[in-house]
Amino acid sequence: MLFKLFKKQRPFSSSEYWEIRYKKGGNSGAGSYNELAEFKAEILNSAIVEYGINQVVEFGCGDGNLLSLLRLPAYIGFDVSATVLKHCINKFNSDKTKSFFIYNAESFTDNQNIFKSDAAFSIDVIFHLVEITIYEKYLADLFSSAIKLVIIYGADLDYSPKTKHELYRKFTGYIEKKFPEWKLEKIIKNKYPSKVYEDQEGSLSDFYFFTRK
């Protein structure tokens, strides 16, 4: 009994959380469906045209519901969950413009720029990266994979909800410091804003567009 009381808990793993969630039949969350998904798709599809994007790499493709609303010439999707990647591979089996790969921040290095794309997307991901080393490596991989545009959909604030799998950080200041060759070009505010974390009808996130200086 004493051993159980003092047994050291395993550190939380964001990638393990999502693999378990998808294995149990869960999806990518409310933000990937309904009005929020339509809003995201509207912004992203407009950006693809505006910036002349021919290929997109997305770090955190999830269950592919949002992806199904996007009009992309070519697409590379990464995710930490093998289960959800198998789902996406089956879902888009007939679409040869899309490729999917497992992503592990601790064992990912693309020195030959194999995955280099016109734009890199991070949609509702970074606040799920509670481990600081994973968060920093993820952002480094995201920006190094983009040629001319990085789009982050997230909440630029410091806030720690009462959940193990979420932690909000002010990322714009970190990006400005760590990736000086990139600039924050514009912010597109959420069409369905929320000021309360528990509000499931809206979102705390906005769109942040970064371009090379």
C-alpha cells in the first residue's frame, strides 16, 4: 500500500494522450467540426490563393475533417498518432495529392528539406504541447519546413486550464526571438470568439500569419 502511495507517476505525454484518445474512437475535437471548421477552411483556402501556395505541410493533421474542406494542390500531413494517420490514409485513399507521415519531435530532422513546402500550418495544436521541449522542437520544425508562409491558429496568451493535455503560452514573442527571419504579418480574429475557456461554442484562438522578412 505504501509503495502505491509513493510510487512516482509517469510524466504526461501529449503524443500518448492523442493516440489513446483516437484509439478509443475520439475525434480531433469540436474545433475541427461545424462552424469553426468552416471558418478555418475559409481563411486557409483564401490564404492558399492569396500567397500562391502549391504545397502545404501540416504539423498535426488530426482526423482529417478540416482537411476535407481545404482546396490544396499538394499536401503533407504529420501527426503523432498512428491510429489517426491510418484513418486519414483510408479516408483520402483515392487522393494522390495527399501524403501522411508519423511525427515524433524527438526523432525528426529534415536536413535534406524533403518536407519543405510553400506553407506550413499549425491548427489548434501548440496549446496541446504541454512539454516545453516538445513545444520548442515542434515550432522549430514548423518554421524550418516553410518556404514563405507559416500559419498558426492558436491563442497567444498565458493560461493553464485544469487539464493535463492543455497549456496556453504567448507564442508570438517566442517566435520573434527564436526565428528572427520571420515576421508576424497579420492576425485574423476568430469569427466565433470566446473569452471563457469552458465555452464550447467559440474559441480562444485566432489566425497568425508569419512571412519571411
